[in-house]
Amino acid sequence: MIKLIKHLKPFTWLIVAIFALLFVQAMTELALPGYMADIVDTGIQGNGIENAVPEAMRASTYDTLTTVLDESDKAVVAGYYLLLDKQTLSESDYAAYVEQFPALANENIYMLNTDDKAAIASLDEIFTRAIVAGMAQQAGVPALPQDQKVRSNMVEMATQALLTREYEAIGMDLTGIQSGYILRVGGIMLLYTLVGAGSSVFVGFISAHVAAGLARNLRKKIFVRVEDFSNTEFDKFSTASLITRSTNDITQIQMMLGMLFRIVFFSPIIGIGGIIKVMGTEASMSWIIAVAVIAILMMIGIMLILAVPKFKIIQKLIDKVNLITRQILSGIMVIRAFNTQRYEEKKFDDANKDLTRTQLFITRVMVLLMPVMMFIMNIVMITIVWVGAHQVDAGTVQVGDMMAFMQYSMQIIMSFMMVSLVFVMLPRAIVSMQRINEVLDTEPVIKEPKSPLKFNGDIKGQVEFKNVSFRYPSAEDDLLKNVTFTVKPGKTTAIIGSTGSGKSTLINLIPRFYDVTGGSILVDGIDTRDVTQHDLREKIGYVSQKTLLFSGTIASNIRYANANASEQDLESFMKTAQAMDIIKENELGYEMAVAQGGINLSGGQKQRLAIARALAKRPEIYIFDDSFSSLDYTTDAALRKALRRETNNATVLIVTQRISTITGSDQIVVLDKGEIVGIGRHRQLLESCNVYREIAQSQLTEEELAR
């Protein structure tokens, strides 16, 4: 996870915005149960009466309340109340006040004449003391208990009952007071809901942007890193595994990150906030929440113990399924030729069943989680109602507070439930992140020089092997041993030897697909390790042993080496490669479609197009790694003749098994078991090199050898 944070640095400000919005969303959601409790306790049960300060009261009530007050409190009350007296009011004012307070026709009324919050708070304390001291018995409340919570609740209910009777006696519109309070608090709740919903929408939008952006960046980083891999690294990571890491693993991280922002970061805020609110609302029932949270944490712990080991296995099983699928699809012709469809089906079915069994195990664990969570939540709700009902009956809790407690409990439990659901995805995402980091943290064996040299241009195309040795990383012995020879510009050098003698490996050392483990290779007099790979490979036109064409057209495949090649250039390259028949046989010409890997072309056609692509680069060094094996002898001869004209100033290296392909070469290097056993021209080697003579005798007749 620490390495994941490193990849999130470009999105720092967006993540800060997510946290801010999550906090706003959590605060709005935590505020709603409190307002709901106010609507029930004050709006419904208390008729909208919020405090002990009467909006208006009869003169007799005023006298009764102020009787128990000291002189300073009396002065405060007198300063905020206006006496409505028929004798002092004008007729119009009197008529207006009578309509508002019908009891004014029979008795003088004292009306509150301030809306200052500080003044009302001060009056609330004064009238609460007055009601407790002087009118508790009239409100039907017995001697108040010592328990502060019970005392507070009973005083609040007594105050609401007293003011309700007073307002009824005055003739005030109690329904209007109640409706006004409910609508006002309900409006605040609606506003909070809209703000919370807006925050949630923005969090989802930004989270999706960050998750998708991270996935995009990781895919790019993996692709760029894989582009820098040498064959040594490709031997470590299979192609199927790299594809899985670039797709499925990154998708797992993207999904996890989206939920991480919206749930994992949000849940602690709402959970901790809910606990704080619960302690402020009704701490006596907080033990119910504690028991529920402990039970949920135990469930999450058991689930992680069971599921995490399986998550580590499941990605490897996906790799295996991808590998088998890729092999079957690539080798479908061979499979059909040997009638091994049933064997391959069984192999795929075994891998598929292993993956399915593992996924089913994880799914079953997850399926058990939700019902258990819901059972715990329902038990909590029943317990709260049971305990709360007894406390409501005892007067220690009001109905609205109990309902708010239930809401906060739901928020706390749901936050843990949502976190538990994310924990189902988190282990798999962590495994995926580890697999991605394995690729990103793998440093290519072939490194760029710290102070690269530049080719000076005095020599063009000369390749020199100096005591070159090479050993594969996992091998115990050298495959190539003390190989020394020089390839001159304008000359053709052929490399031949028995299977496994190291021909292709030797040729792959020139463009640094592997690095030598001993000795050095010089190109134009400079060690290949002292120049950048880009500069080195700019000098080389390479046709691999396994011909690869890209999906597109014939023109796009040739222009892959030279994007600026004209139609005339394409024709010239195709003629040299003896590939014009491919163009003439298709009405689309150079726009003929080439399927991925060139599967819609024959082996010989693919080789000739690959040779045309190498010619399009116009390099100083041509490397043909067994690139004529699929050509018939007539085409082979015509191609070599055309190549001599096209490459007369370039260096040409040919790796082949055919003696007929290299008889005209300027230099032939014979390899046997990784060592040079002969260097010379065709006639010289027939006389001096036994290995070359044996290869020639196996391919040519006595008459051909005698020529």
C-alpha cells in the first residue's frame, strides 16, 4: 500500500478534495438523526415549543412565575416583555393583538419583544428555574428525582406542558407553532440532505477520475518498463503473466481504489462521529454498539484469515488460464494436426476448475458475511428498542432520543459493514499491487551508459567480436566461449552451425537483446555498452528467426521501419525482397490487410515482408536470423542476388542452416558447441573444417560440392 501511495502523488489535490467532501458528507449525515429527534420530541410531543421562554403569557401567569424570582431576574424578565393593556394601546393595535391573543379581551398579556438569541438563552435559564421552583406541581409533575438525565427530561416535558396550556388559554395558534417548527427543522434537514447528496456525487466523480487516472498511469508505466526489458527479463515474466498484470491486476486496483475513497475513508469518519453523537445522546445504551462492533470485527477477522491466502493464489491461477489459452490459440493448427483437442480441452478444463474452485470458496465466504452482518444489525435494533422502551417508561430517555440513537447505531454498524465489504476486495488488490510492483521494480539487466558515447561516422557498419562469452542467467556453463571475429562493411558474413550451437544467441548480442558476460562487441570501433541502445539499434536492420508482422496493412508494416517511405520506395523494397507477387495477387495492393502476427500469410510471404521492412530502414548493418528458411531455392537465390545490389555498402550478417544460401558469402563463421571451429570462404572451409564439411555433405550432392 505504501508503494500505491507513491503512484497517487499526481492526484494529491484531488484526494484532498475527496477528503474535504467526505467530511462534509459525514457531517450532514450525522446531523440528521439529531434533527429527527428534535422533530419528534419538540415538534410532535412538545407542540413546537423549543424552550421555557413564553412567547406570550397572561398577567396572572407572569405574576406567578416572577414571584419565585429574585430582584435581578425580575428586572431581566421585565426588560424583555411588553405589557399589552387595553388602557395603553390604541384601538387599532388593540384589535390586532386581540386577533393574535384572544384572551387579551379578558386579561392583560405580557408579550416577548426580543429575538436576540443570547437574551432568549438567558431568559430560558431564568424561566426554567421559575417553573421548577413554582409551577412543577401545577404541571402535574411530582417531586423531581436526583438523576440529572431524568430530571432534565421531566423538566423539559413539564415546561412544554405548562406552555401548551398557557398558549391554549391565551388562544394562540398552537397548530401554526407546531407546523412552523416542523417545517423549519424539516427544511434544515432537506438542505443537509441535498448538501450531503451533492458531496457524495462529487466524491464519486472525483474518485472515479483518480482511480481511472491511476490505472492509466500504471498501464503506461508497465508498458514502458516492459519495453525496456531485455530477453533476460522476459525469461522471468511470461507473456501471459505480463498481460494479466497489465489488465486484470490493474482493474482490481482501480475497483479497490474507487471503493477505498468512497467507503473506507468515509466509514471511519461516520463511525467515529456516530460514536461521539451516541455518547452525547444516550451513553447508557452505548454498550449495545460496543458488543455489535466487536462481533463484526470478529467476523471480518475470520473472513480475512480464510480468504486472504486464496487471493494470493487466484491471480496465479488467472495467469495459468491465460497462458494455456494463449498456447492453445497460437498452436491450434498443430493441435488439430495431432488430434490432441481432447488433451488440450482437459488441460484447460483442469486449470479452469482450479480457478473456479478458488473463486467459489471466496464467494461462499463473502455470501456468509452479509447475512451474519444483517443478523447482528437486526439484533442490535431489537435490543435498542427493548432497552430504550424501558428507559422511555422510566423517563430517562425521550422517544426522539431513542430514535436518534437507533439512527446513529445504524450509521456506526453500516460503516463497519461497508468496510468489511471493501476488505473482501482489499487483499486481492494488495496482491495485484505486489505483482505490478514486481514488474515496475525489476531493473533491466541491460542498462544505458551513464556517459554515452556517439558514433563518429568514420567507420560505418563494422562489427567486431573480441573474446565474447555468454551465459544465460540460470545456466551453469557458458553457451558461447571466446568468440572472436570481425565483420567488415560492404561484406557478407554468414554464421552456420548445428542446432544449439549458439548462432541466434550470438547474433542477438549485437543489438544488445542480451549483454555479453565476457569480452566485448564493438560496432564502428565502440563497445556496444558505451552507446545508447537507441543509437545502436538505429544502425541495425533486424529480421528475426520468428517472423513477426503487426496487424494493419502491408504498407503500414513496411513503413514501421521508415514512416516517410514513399510509394516508389515501397515498390523498390518489395521488388528486392521478391514480394511483388503478394501485391499483384491482391486487388488492394499495399493496402491489403495483414492480420495480427501475419496469420493470413504464408511463412515465405511473412519472411519476404519482414525483409522488405528491414530494407526500408536503410541501415548500416543487416542481420538476417535464419530469414530465408521458408523460401524455395529459386526465390532464395533471386533474393540474395537482389540483396547484394541493395546492400553492397552495408554490413550483412546471415544466420542460416542452408549451405546454398551462404556459398557466395565473403566470410563464413562455423560454430560448434558455442566455439568457433572455422572461419573462411566456402571452398576453404570444405577443405579445412570438418564440421562445415559434414553440414555441406548432408545438404549438397557430390556434384554440387565439387563445383
